[in-house]
Amino acid sequence: MSSLPGPAFIMSGMRVTMARVKYLSKRPIMKTSIQLPVLIMLVLQLSMGLVSNSLAADDTIVTVKVEGDFFDVSANVRSAIVGKGINISNIVAASQMLHRTGADFGYDDKVYLEAESYEFCSARLSHKLARIHPDNIVLCPFIIAVYVVADEPEIVRISYRIPSGKPGTEAVIDEIAELIEGIVEDATW
């Protein structure tokens, strides 16, 4: 197996324009809640056996909104991941796929002007998760999405989820949250 080489990029400044997250207990939740629709869709898909349990009902989706250029913000996220000594295993061009296939499903409008997801994993945290419970393998890779919604073309969003694992993984989940939050902070300075 081969891995993708880390791309070259240029850092560019931007400013965070909205409050990042609200805190309930120790886990951040996003200001606009989509947990119920996601939960309903997940339950339906799980009951039909269409997906594995990689997004648990307890997972929290966090969204940060910044003013800036999509390509600059995206490059900053890539740089922040690599800056933590982590290899990006995959870059998913989500908007391109949705634009290409939308008409096939009867969708003429675009949800995203641009959207990419970065998949990466920390070997150190993966080892910790696996040793607590082997089923925690589904918690890796971690994903950070960078996207511009068609209705808000001046705002770039960065979203990620904080996973929930098997009992006993709470301390490692906190480390994962700190890692991802640190990457987003580095990318949005």
C-alpha cells in the first residue's frame, strides 16, 4: 500500500468570525444542532445494515466559521495537520463528487461551492484506542471537512466530529478532541 505524499502549500491569514462552540459537560456541540436528523438517518441506515457504527449517536459535530478564501483555509488545515507530524491519508473532493452526480438524483442546485475532507490518524492515539478495545478501530481516521455553503459564499466552514468509543476510552477521546481542536486553531489563527 502507498500513501499520498503531503502536498506543498502556502499559509495565509484569516480571522474567526463566530463563536466556535458551546460546551455541555466536557464535549463541545455546534451552535446549529443537526444531531437529531443525523441520528434518525443513522438509526434507519443501521437497522437496514447499510452502514457500520462509525458515527455513534454520542458523537458530536463541531463547526467553526471563518472569513477567508476556501483554498487558503483548506491549505491552512493541511499545513496544520502535517505540522502536528501526521500524514494525511486521503483527501476527499466532496463538492466535485456531489456536483458531478447531483443531476443523476434530480438535484439542480448546489449545497457546496467547494468542499474537501481530510482523513488522517495519529499512530500514537490509534495504538491507545486499539489497546483499550479492538473495536475502536472504526474511530480512525479522523476527518476534518473544509467547505463553503452556496447560501453563504463569504464564509468557510471547518467541521469535525468528536467520536465516542468503547467504555474506558474517555481519556483517549479527550486527547483526540485536543488534537483536532489544536489543528483547527492552528489553521484559523
